[in-house]
Amino acid sequence: MDRTQPVLPVTFAATEKRTHDYIRHATTNLFAALNVTTGEVLGECRPNRNAKNFLTFLKKAVKPHARKDIHVVLDNLSTHTTPEVKAWLSNNPHVHFHFTPSAPHG
């Protein structure tokens, strides 16, 4: 990964420092769903991860399981909390989002 700033060197009193942001070269975003009862995996790669792509995938993953409770485990990026996603989620009360824990800042 190319960081937006050069890595700061190691000093006697401090470890190497890196910026939190970086440039992604030729990477893709994987959307995946696992049906835990059958082991079936539905997956798609997209060039970006935005609310439109996420909702398109989510609708496809949920459709075969209409009216069944569905639990979706997500990371903590903002894609899942956009107004479009929140509106869809409120209209689909059988779909439940669960977010992975955030790493502690310190």
C-alpha cells in the first residue's frame, strides 16, 4: 500500500509511524453472504463500496429468504449507515445488522 505521507523513521524513543490513509492500487471490494444452514456463499466483486452497490447486493442476498429473520454482520464503515440503507432497513424489519467491534483508539 502506498501511504499518502512517507513513513516516519524509527527513533530511540518511538516506533515507526504511518499515516492512517493510503492509496489503493487495483483493488476490489468483495460483497459476500453466507447461508449458515446450507453453506452456500453468494459473492460479488465491485470496483467501489458505496450505498448503491451495497443495497443492490443486499437485496439479492435477502430475496430468496423473504419473511425469515436475516442477520448481517458488517464492518464499521459508513456505507451501511447512509440514509438509503437506513430507509431500506426500516422497510425490512426481518433484516438485522450487527457491526464488528471497533479497534480501541489509544
